[in-house]
Amino acid sequence: MQRGPFLWFGGKPGEPLPDISSFAVAKFTRANAEGVKKERPNQRRIRRAQFEELANFDDLVTRMFGEFVAFSQAV
């Protein structure tokens, strides 16, 4: 079974996420009784173009945890 592609938004393992404060604040999808869609202050809208496409699961794991070093090579 094939999985992917995966979308990645982040830095190297151990580094913080990129700054998202410049992205638009997300809004609720449903309006309140007055017909207003309120903002969701702790969520941002990040365009797909901001993500990096990773072809397969191995690439995703490498982005998350770094390069794999076999135990026999590390000793």
C-alpha cells in the first residue's frame, strides 16, 4: 500500500516551528445568531504553498526525527 505525498511545515528536529504570527487568523465555519463568524485567535490559516511536499513516509520520518543511524554504526 502506498502512502503520500505528505505535507511538512516545520524546521529540523529539535528546532521550533517557523513563526506563524503573520498568517491570517482562522474563523469559525459557522456564524453566530447575528450572522458573524468569529475569529479563532489560537489558530492560523496557512496556505498549502507554505508546506513542503514529501514523497513518502521515510522522508516524513527523517524530517521529524533526523537521519537514522543504525545501532551497529553508532557503536
